[in-house]
Amino acid sequence: MPYDNWTDPDAVFTTLALLPNGESRSLQAPAGWRLMEVLRDYGLPIRAECGGACACATCHVHVAESGRLPLSAPEDDELDRLAEIFDADDSSRLACQILTGPQTDGLAVRLAQGSLRDDSLRDDPLRDDFVAGGVS
Ligand code: FES
């Protein structure tokens, strides 16, 4: 939805989720949601085991493309969790620590392998794509 005023309470922001098989999903959400919740609500197989408490690091994503505005810098808790992940790099963020809004509009994130639910590979409609395409 195009918008000119980012304070519009009806504004919807679009983030692109890149899946391990190379497909992508366009996610739309109003401001103020945790990106992890949006990923989960769209049925994407993100583990997010602590429910957004910044305690598990199983909502790890890689920022593949910045949005129209820069994301806010990670807090110390997020940096501590990221430091515990073997495949974290400079593009890594925790999806539960990213709030939707103008800063997520145009953002593209790639779900990290360690953040995928194993059972989703069995039960999710994307299963065959994940299995056939492998996990990057
Ligand atoms: Fe646990 Fe994000 S859901 S750290």
C-alpha cells in the first residue's frame, strides 16, 4: 500500500522474507509488530522458541536488503544472543527485536537455517520446496 505519511495509523509496511529454497514471501504489517510475529503469522517456519524475549536466538535472520530507513541498532541483549550463533555475521539480526514500521518497509530478510522449525519441514506446505531446494 503506497503511503506518503508514515504517521498514518492505517499505513502498512512491506517486508520481503527470503526462504531457503530461493522463494520469497511479501509480508505486510502495520507499525509496531515484532517482525518475528509477522513471520510466524504468515505461517513461515521460524522457531522463535522464547516468544520474543531475546533469550533464544532462534529467530535469527540475515538482512539481505535494507529498507527505506535504517534499522535501529541492536541493543546489548540482542548482540549477546547473536554472539552465541555460529553462523551470525554482520547482516544478522533477531527478528523479535525488529519492530515493523517505516524502517522495515522494503526490508528483505533471509531466514537463517538454525531458525527453521524442523517439524515445519514435515508439516508446512513449503516442505517440498525446502527439501528439494535445500537450505542455504
Ligand atoms: Fe527468542 Fe527472538 S524469539 S530471541
